[in-house]
Amino acid sequence: MSGWYPTDTESRPPSTSALFSSSCRWFKSMFSFAWVFSQSVRPCLRPWTRTPFLPSHVSFSSTRPIAITRVQREQESEQARAARLARKRQYEKTRLANENDQEREARLFRQRQYNKLRRANETAEARAARLARMHEYRTACRECETDKQRQERLARERQARADSPQKFLAYQRKFGRKPENREKTKQKNREYRKKHPGVEHLQHEQLSIRRATRLVEQVFSGRSKTIANTYTWKTHTPVSFDDKVEHHCTACHRFRFLKHWWKEKSRPETTETSSNHDRYMCSRCFANDWNLVVPETFSGRLPRLFTSPDYPPPFRKERLKANKSAHDIKKQHEEDEKENERS
Ligand SMILES: [Zn+2]
């Protein structure tokens, strides 16, 4: 079918769309020329080019709004200031309540960056003051927290430790395991115990801790260490180091920093003797594993620790109330032992 317009392309008149696009291109190129000119050449032609040339060149000052705000703040009354701050607080509160996970992440990231920048430049005094403030805030929070909040916090801390054990280990290695910091920690603990008498009894309420401390007392810090030298266990041998050493406990899977360890005996099929393959267990785990803690060979009468899994019993309540000195408690403890042996 022959059309009503010629099929030959050369004789066809340009369509309206082609005309429009070509004119657009021309306008664009002209505009970009003007823009490039205004950006590069205009600043050189002083001073008659200072007036805005294109609408986008209306002069903008980044410091002007800040200056205006500063002046406004200087002039505002106390009431206006309080109202403004209250409004701001309210706004922040609603924003925090409504933010999603992504926004929260972004906010925390920004805060972390800001803190990093600020802490890189802070002086020693400012740092000490900040740490003191943080410590005060934390102790205030802990003093007024409820039991449930405390449980939740401890669970959170435990979870964080489980999630990134390397981070906590690095922290411990950096701060907790230096001799000078250990002395400081000991001093702090001593002061805390003085301030809160009877806090060591709280520890004593747990059977696992009681068993672990008794095991260490009897095996490692006995007067002649007879138990450590004469008793043998089926799978482990007691090892005592001069100073605290770090080992991985095979039962609780923690890197612990202790003086006394229970080394796993090498199995006959594995003849490797290198120290890298030594496997250790902490006293707390060993004392509470009834299958392991009973000695294989021993001389004389077995201590009650190795014959009953519920031993030793907790302190009596009267003693907790009376809050006697350590010496008195020890004395009473020995008397109790004698009574136990008689019965
Ligand atoms: Zn352990």
C-alpha cells in the first residue's frame, strides 16, 4: 500500500519530536555554557560580576543562620530557654520512641564517630573527669535498679560476653591482667568489702563456689600439700603455678586467669607431649563434676568434699547476722568441722 507520505527518508520532513529534541539539546548546551562560564570565568571579572548572574547564584552564607541563632539565644529569657529545651527534649523523646532499627543504627554510628573524635583530642583531666562521671552514673543506676533489671543486665552482659569473647578477652588482657591493675583491683575489692560487710557471704551461698574454694584450699593451699602429692585422679592432675596463667577451660570454655589448674592426663593413643595440646580445667568446673572429682587412689580417710556432693554447707544465718570477723568465722568453721567428723 502506497502511503500518503513519501517512503523515501531523505525527502521526508523532520517530525515534531525530532525538532523538539534537537532544540532541547541546543538549549541544554547553551545553558551549560552559561553555567560553565559563570563558574569558571565570572569570579575573575571583578567587581561588576558580584551580583547574582543566575538565580542559583544568590549569595548563601553558611555562618549567617548560626550567627542569627546565637543572637537570638543571647537575647532570650530564662523561661523561653526552659520552654525551648523542654520542647527539644520532648521532640527527642518522640523521635527516639518512633525510630526504626536502621535509624537507630545510624544514630549510634554518628554518636560513636563523634565520641571518637572528641576523645582523640581530650586532655588527661577531662578524661579523668569523664570517667568519674561515668562511674558515678553507673553506680547510681545500679543502686536503684530492681532485681528484675539487675537480672536483665547480667543476662545482657553474659550474652555480650558469649557473642564476642575475643573482645572481652582482649579487654581483660589489656587492663585486668597487668600486675599494677591487679593490685588496684584487689585494693578496690578490699574497700568494697569494708563498705558492704557480709558481701563475701553472698558468694558463699552458692554451692558450686563453696565446693571450688574448698577444693583449692584442701588440694593446693594445704599446709603440706599432701593431697596434691599423694592423691591421684583418673583423668586429671592438679597443677599449681607460681603466678596466675591463662588457660582455656575445657568445661566452661572460658579463658581463665588462675593459679591452680587441673591438667588433663594425656591419653595413651595420643603421644604428643607439646604444651600446645595440654588441656586444662578450672577448679570450679572440676569441683562440681562429681564423676571427675572423686580421687582414684588416696591414703587415709577421704575428706568429706570427695564423699558427699552437697558438702560444704553454707554459713549459719546467725553468723551472717552477727557479721563477725574473718578470724572468728574461721574458728567457728573449724569447730563445725570437728562436730561433723564426730557425727
Ligand atoms: Zn571452667
